[in-house]
Amino acid sequence: MFERYQALYLHLQGTSAEAIAPILDRSAKTVKGYAYAYCLLSFVKMNIFLSTRSWIIGIPWIFYYIRFFLS
């Protein structure tokens, strides 16, 4: 479980998945999966918390993660 937190910490600091993978001894695909799961959970929580009209606030985060996964 600690490696997921470490991966997310490094990711949020701006480190690429390819640079995180050797640190954790995991593939870049796995690191991207950790980040994607975090993004999805955060987006769901935000949508539950915010009113239905405010869901548009989460759209920039989706574009950020789409760009991250395509890199």
C-alpha cells in the first residue's frame, strides 16, 4: 500500500510515470493505473460533494489526466 502513496506523491510533485516506475520497481503502466484510480476516485468524490451544476469544475482535471496517460 505504501508504494501507491509514494507513486501518487511523486506524481503530484510532477514526476513522470516513466521516472517513477524504476523507483517502485513497477511498470509505467502500473504507475499510470495508480494515478488514474486516484483521479477517478477524486472526481467521483468531488461530484458527490458539489452540486450538480458545479460538476464542470472537475473538467480541467480530466484533461490533465488524459494528457498524463497519453504521454
